[in-house]
Amino acid sequence: MNEPKQRLQLEDLTFEVLLTEEQIQARIRELGEIISRDYEGKVPILVGVLNGAFLFLADLIRTLSIDCEVDFIKISSYGDARVSSGEITMIKDFSADLRGRDIIVVEDIVDSGLSVQYLKRRINSMRPASLKFVSLLIKKGAAKVELDIDYVGFEIENKFVIGYGLDYKQKKRNLKAIYQLVEENS
Ligand code: IMP
Ligand code: MG
């Protein structure tokens, strides 16, 4: 049975549901189980990359069966456009002391990979015991740099997406599902 996908209109852009709330939450539970197993006996610091990853981080830590700590970093590469500016600005640095700790960076989406590359360098310079990356989404074929993401929720097409933390001009982060851009009517 092929039900028509739920659509959403924003200005002159048409979006279609890509991942439902149920699909997202089920995958997060799986990731939580894997991470709990991999970090058994350890207390990792999960570092959420603001703003996009705040919902994912909140849901992910509630699926963990191990102890963990939480910290946030805010960087910006996007401005209000739909394509990355490529330039990364630090807006809020870590609060925790990362030295000698097991760090898991929590990202909403990996697009060009420049954010991940920047974070990898910056965190490694702080001498953590280990460093891994988890991203809810990764865009196929979009990376401009070589990448190694340890835990990936979903591999998606190289199209603009919104919802579940991801914004368009700072809005629509509060959607429970993730929507993909299908048409531009301008
Ligand atoms: P990067 O290009 O891999 O450095 O990704 C930078 C950041 O841009 C991601 O962490 C997201 O916050 C944001 N981003 C990338 N692709 C999208 C998208 O399709 N929708 C909304 N935000 C995005
Ligand atoms: Mg992000």
C-alpha cells in the first residue's frame, strides 16, 4: 500500500515526509543500544552540536543504559541559507574538561563534513582518551572532505531537509518528523 506522503509548503518550497517520528525514534533506540554496549563500564561525555542536534541528543541519552555526561558546543557554518558557507565560526565553546575523557560528538546531519573536520581537530587538540562521532543523518555524496562517522542513523539523498532539530531560516526545528525538499516553485 502506497499512501501519499504528507506534504508541507514553506514560502515557495514544497517538502515531503522523509522519516516519520516512529522511524526516527526506533533508529535512535538501536543506536542507543549499540553505544551502550560499546561504552560499557565507561562514562562518556556526549557533546551536542547546537542548535541542530539538541533534540537528537535529548532522545539519544534517554536510550542509553550507561552513565554519561552532557556538554554542548555551538558552531555555525550555515547562516540563513540552504547551502553551507563553508566557513566555521565558534559561537559557544565546550564547558567540560575533555582531557582524558571518552567523547562522543552528537551531530544532527553531516553535509559537507567541514563541521566534523573542524570539531575533530579542535577536540583532538584537547587530548581526549577517545573521540567518536554520531550523526542522525548523513547526506550521500555531499562530503567535501574524507570522513569517518562512527554511528549513523540514516544515509539520505543529498537534498535539503528540515524538522527534528533541523531548520529552515531558524524555523521548523520543532517538527517531529523529518521532511525533504522536493520542489522549488519560483
Ligand atoms: P556540514 O556541511 O557537514 O559542515 O554541516 C553543517 C551543518 O549544517 C549541520 O550540522 C547542520 O546543522 C546544517 N545542515 C546541513 N545540511 C542541512 C539540511 O539539509 N537542513 C538543515 N540544516 C542542515
Ligand atoms: Mg549541526
